[in-house]
Amino acid sequence: MYKTFYNLSFDPFRNTPDPSIFFEGGDRKAIADALLYVIERSEGITKVVGDVGSGKTTLLRMVAQRLMELGYQVAYIPSPLLQPEDMLRFILRELGLPTDMASKFEMYDLLYRYFTDRPSLKGLVILIDEAHLIPRDTLEEIRLLTNLESDNQKFVQVVLFGQQELDTLLDLHENRQLKSRISHQFYLGRLNAEEVYQYLNYRMNSAGFGLSRPFFDRRIAAKIYRLTRGIPREINNLADKVLLNAFMRKGQYAMSRDLPAYDEVGRIRTFGFVGVLFVLIGAAGYWVYEMDPYFFHLFTSSSRQIVGLAGGKDQGASSQIRAPVSAPDGKSKVGTATEAGQSLPPEKASASVSAVKAGRPVQRLPNTGYYIALATTPCEDRKFIRSVVKSIRTASSRLLTMQYGAPLQCKLLMGPFAVYAASKAMLARLPSRVQRLGAYIIPATKLNKIIDNRHAKVYRGIH
């Protein structure tokens, strides 16, 4: 509809993984170059993890194109929900080989002879999308495939692209052998405000927008960043609506009025004294909430201090209750009871919950129990962080904030939980809005590895 008006050759914000409009900002180019370097060194298995809509598939297509230009054989598996033999047949078909063998032995023998008979080939690179969905048996088959090698060359290398659940999957004890073969791992983050501005106008210019002034100025880009939290897929969805609205008013450039949520993010309307009064009351409430997000819970929490999801009624065994536990010295300590009825010993509960004091960061957490990673967002996005906290309505003692990176990122955590079943039960009870953000369970040991690798700081509550 708007392509002719703006002289565009294609829809600039279509959600298709087109490598011809690959955006190199936000560490995308650096990760692509690093992947190619790792593959050239025949490292075996590599992992790329990113949020939903962060651009993993586009990166995969870009890397696949570059690998084919370098002379590699590439097998792209878009859906990993395949049984081991089906995956082997899929790979054989990608190489143009027959797939009617009766046994896996024949398939492996055919693959091995394919490469030994062609010593000039650089090898096969298997790129697996949505790798967090791979069945257990197929994961083991992937590990066995990397055993195909000669004295000086690996015939098969694998790159796993998946959501954060892939980390949890590989942390399982039965997958330890595969995990030990992962030589490098990369994390695809969100775009910051400046990168969103560059991304929007790069897409427009790639499609043929020819005016000297950028279609999206920095003010509009900043609003899009706040509304989408820097997630490329959401940026595309919103930018397409802005482009359509600008076209409908025959505008040459995007304006604030073109944002679908303009009234919410661009201005505050007041009507007379009553409107002003409500604004002042709202501002006072906002200030109190910023000082202590849990102030309002004083008027809604029961005297028993049940720590659970908002829902009002007593949840019995499915709630988390902080209660005094008798100590040998006659004093009382605070223990933490979990949904599954399992509880950490008082001293461990104290270490897990109270060791991270408000305002005092720590470098590591106790290596016991499990946490729920609720969401990851730029720390400056206070509005999004507040909305997550309001959605789950749990006590501040059950929340942690992990900060890392530049620009500063905040990972919101809930826990600890003594056993996996308890964390899984809580995850299932989270509001659907929070679950759609990609909330997942992470063991304390894995969380400490992330803290170490990213030089992160952890605070109790929302910091």
C-alpha cells in the first residue's frame, strides 16, 4: 500500500529472515564473524542463545549464506522436532544423497564415505533453529554426528540456535556429554535506543527510501524503543504500523501522532482542575512506588505474610509462607517453605534470601536450589520492570535483580526454590503475560556461571 508512495522496493519491516537486509549493529556482525571464525577452526559444537524475536533465525540465514560462499556444505534444520533417524535422513537429503537406507549404520557409513571420497570439501555445518525443542534422543544423535572426522579434519560441525530454555536443557545431567563438547556460546541481546534508531532507518534506506532526512528521527525511535524494549520482531511490528499511519496522512516522515500508542507515550491530557488533581495524585503515588514498590502491599497482604501470586484467597499448600523456625539456641530464624512442601534448612534459606542485602550487591549466590528468570530488559526501562513486578505481586524478599553489560541490562529473578518441582509449580502459576515474556527455570549453579561470565552484580528486590 505505501511502497509506491515512499518509492520502496519491498516492505522494510516484514518479519522474514532476509540476510540481504541483515542489520550489523547490536553485536550482530560481531557474533556472525565470531561464528565463522569458530567454524573455520573446526571447534565442533557452538551455541547461540537469544530472546524470542531477537533475530536468531536472521543471523542463522546470514551465517549459512556466508558459509556456502566459503565452500562449506550446509544443512539448515528449521524444526528440530525430529527423531534421530529422521534427522539423519534430512541431512542426507540436504547433501543430495539417497535416504532409503534401512539402518543408521548404513547412513553413517554413507556420510563418512561422502567426505573421505571428497578430501577437498571443507565439511558439513548443521545449523539447527529452535534448538531448545530438540528431543533427548536427537540431542544424543547430534553428539554422535560430531564424531565423524579424519586425523586432521572434523567432517561435521553443529551450531545450535535457541531460546534461553536451551541453557536449561543442556544443564540436565543426561546431556552433560553434549554440553562438554560446546566450545563457544554467544548471547544475542536486545538493541539499545541508539541501535533502534539505526535499525529503523537502515531498514528504510535498504528498501529504497531516498530522502536526505531520516524517516524516523531520534525522538520517534526512542519512543519505539521504550514500547518494544529493543526486540527486533516487536520493532518491526510497531514500525510497520507507524509507516502505514504516516502514509494515510500523506506524511513524508514519521511523527509522534503515527504511533498507535501515542496518547500513552507522547503526552498527558488534563481537563480542568479535576484533571490536574488526578495527575498530582498519580505523581505522588508514582514517587512512593519508586521509593518502595511494595508499599501498597501493606494494605493488601494478610497478617500471615503469604508470599504468592495475587489472587486473594488462601492457597493452602500451594502458597509460600515465611514462618519462624526454632533454632537450637532458642531464638527464631526465618525459613522458606516452597510450593511442593519442600523447605530449605533455616541456615540455607537465610543464606539464599538474606545474603543479598538491599543495596549491597554480591558476586555469587549459594549453589543450591532453583530460580525463575522472569524477564531481561534494559535497566533504564523502569516502566517495563514495574509492570512485571505488578503482574506477579510477590514479596520483595523473593525477588532479585541481576545487572550486567553495557548498556546495563537487568534480569529479574524469583527464588530460591528448594526443589525443581516447586519452581515448576510456581512457573505454571505465573500470569500468562509474564509467561509470554519467556520466563524459565534456571538452577543456582547455572545462574552463578552467568554471574561469573558477565561480571554481574546481584541485588535483593528491584534495584
